[in-house]
Amino acid sequence: MKVRVTVMLKDGVLDPQGKAISHALQTLGFDGVQDVRVGKVIELDLPGAKAEEAQKKADAMACDLLANLVIEDYSVEVVE
């Protein structure tokens, strides 16, 4: 079973990488972009796990290691 964990900075946390990308996009002529937030996607392969079990395991992994819960939020998605 494949699981995708998406980690993003919480609203209100400064995202300097996002600001740099936003500035670069405007420099390249992409004027319609107002805000850019950068995050990370972690894909996990949990062979033999059922969807609910995979969801719980990935949630525990995100809480313990993959996300810094002080400044980041995360979501877990089971990918068939």
C-alpha cells in the first residue's frame, strides 16, 4: 500500500523559499502569482498493509519524524 504524506509550513510561518520562488516567477513574467508556499511530499510504500493500517502508520511517522508539528502541518493520503 502506498501512502503520501504532504508537509507544509503552518499559516503565519515565514516561508523564505516560497518568497524567493514568487519573486523569481514575477521576474520571469508570471505576474498572476500572489503567494507561493513550499512544502515536501514523502511517499511511503507499506507492503501488506491495509488502507486503514497504512493511514495510521503514516500518521504516526509524520507525528514522530516527518513533520515538525511546531511549525508544520501535514496530511496523509492513501494512494491505491
